[in-house]
Amino acid sequence: MNTSTDSQVHFLQRPDGRVSYTVEGSGPLVVAVPGMGDLRSSYRELVGPLVAAGYRVAVTDLRAHGDSDTTFTEFGDIATGRDVIALIEELGGPAVVLGNSMGAAAAAWAAAERPDLVAGLVFYGPLLRDPAMGRAATGLLHLLYRAMFVKPWGAATWAGYYGGTLNRGRKAPWLAEHTARIRASLSEPGRLRSFRRLTLALTHSVVEPRLADVRAPMLAFVGDLDPDFRDLPAECAWMESIGAEVVRVPDAAHYPHAQRPDLTVPTTLAFIASRRDGDGSAWAARA
């Protein structure tokens, strides 16, 4: 399934399979990473403005998502972070990296692991640490995932949750089309099985201790209606404590880049522009 309407799909060869991505424009590199259960076309509101502003924009799928192969056996923040590093090296970095949900955690891990390759970070609905819950609650959640994300209802279950709860508030005009694409993608052979493996393997506990090693400037957009944050003010304060500039986005949930591009796009462009060097041809060196 080609989930991009305008660009040729490219593939990054990794040890266990290929990760799909598109690349458009010219100039300093920007890499965008979607969240769990999403497609790279979720960044459609940002790609055009970024290309018009003079950036080379690569948007990747996660492992076993979109057009990526379903042969992967390793999933999670570190695996995705390693793919981000490999893609930046392939395309010639450094890059500013955009990340949604677990894509934000992977981007942060990549920035800690290879500070020479990451010039800045922009997060949308970032999950940078695990929510506070006991072992019993985690076990119950995993049992729920095992029951939910199987055929014949798994793809429809995720699509319904994505289009509803995770997109509370203002809806992107293309949300119904996008959600239908997610459902169709997960219905392809091997994708739902891989998605379930990701939900069971995913933990952000591997990223949280690395946040102190991040040197790149961070900008985080947090939707006021995001169901993943039980205490939104406390989570925002914590993100600020690790050095992120936090922008709360009204009438948006887990996808502020898609739900409120009127607010997120210009602020993202301004932040990224601040990372360019004097003549705008490359990323500025960090002090």
C-alpha cells in the first residue's frame, strides 16, 4: 500500500527488513517519524510548508507499518531510534527530527545516542516515559492487547480508537480517509500480528534515563484533550524540567500536528528556522 499520494516510496535496508520512506525538497534535512499504528501520511499538513520553506523532508513509516516490510522481529523505541539514525546517515545528516507519540521517544533516544546527527527535536503528543502503573495493571493491559489486536476485529478496533478517542476535538478534514487507510493497511498479511507484537514490547522506560543526554533543542506540542496523559499539567511541567519548550494545543488530542495545523505548523517552522546557520544552507552548530 502506497500511503503517500505524491512521492516515490524509497526503502531503507535494515538487518531484518526494509523501512519505507519518502523524501521531498532540498535543503537542510528534516525527518518525520509517526506514532504506533499510524502511517507516514499523517504528516501531510507539515510536508508542503516545510518543502516550501527550503527543507529536504523525509517521512518514514515504522517497522511493519505502511509500506515497510513485515519481516521485523524487534520493535520499540530503540529499534525505531536506530532506524532514524540509519536513515539520517543514508540521506546525509544532520537532521531536525519530528516525532509523534512513540516516534517522539525514538527521536529523543536517537538524539541522545548520536548528538552529532540531530540538530533539533519537535514532538507532537510525545510519550517520553511510561505512565505510572503497577505490574498487575500492565499485565492486564497486555492481556487486553492480545485480545483486541487479532483477526477479524483487530484492524477495525484500532481504527475506531484512532479516529475517535485519540482524535478528540477538532478533526482533520482528511481523518476519515486516513483512518480507512490505517484499517486497510492493518488488514494486509502480517501487519496486525506485527502491530500486536509492538504493543506488547513497547516501553518508554528505555528512553527516560537517556533524556539527560539529549543536547538538541526540544519543542513539544501537547493536545489539551490527549487521553494518554492522566495529569496533563504535571506532564507538561515534567517535559519543561528536561529542557523542552512546551506548547499546549487546545481542541486537540494525540495528533496536534494533524488536528491543529493552524497552530502547530507556523510554530514548527519558526522553531526549525531558528536552527539554521547564518546563510540558511545548513543546521547551526550547537554551543
